Amino acid sequence: TLPVNQDDDDDVNEFEDDERTLMAFVQLTFGGTINRQLRDIVTWITAEDMLLYYLQTFREIFFKKPDATNPSTTIRTEEERLKTRGLAEKKFMDNIPDVIVNLFGQHNSKLGAEQ
């Protein structure tokens, strides 16, 4: 027979205790079980009013009519586009995130950002 490892039983008991504590916290905080909260959220997200809101927002974003007061409807020249692109690339190169620099080094980060 294999020896029984007491540490495994302790780990399981600790997990069960943590699970019970989490469940109690959720019930006290949100006033019910996790399953009920999930059902309520899904019901709210899929309610008729919310679906109508999603459709209206989608339509406004993707099918909006051109407006003379909207500056994004002005047509830019190729020179303006290249100038904007150059400025954006310069800003990006000047502000490479520190996390990337720390992971890959300054030289490799600049090479990757240029690509």
C-alpha cells in the first residue's frame, strides 16, 4: 500500500475553507449567490432595452451621416497624412513603455518598435 500523505489532505481542507470564505463574502457583498448574480447580469445584458441600445449605438458609430461641423469629415492631403504619421511614429519611438525596454533592452525595443 502507498503511504497516505497528510499534507495533501491539509491542502484540500485549506482550499475548501478558502472557497467557503469566498462564497460567504460574495453572498454578503452582492446579496445572493454567484449563480443568481450571473443570471441577473445576463438577464440585464440581454434585456430588450439593452439590445435596442446596442443596435442604436452600433448604427450611430458605423452608419453616421456626414456632418459639416464634424472635423473628421474634412479630407486631408497626402502631405498632411504623412506629416501626422511621422509625428505619431516619433511620439511612439520617444515613449516606448518601460516594461518592454526592461524585458528586451533599449536597442531591441527600438528595433521592434520601428517594425
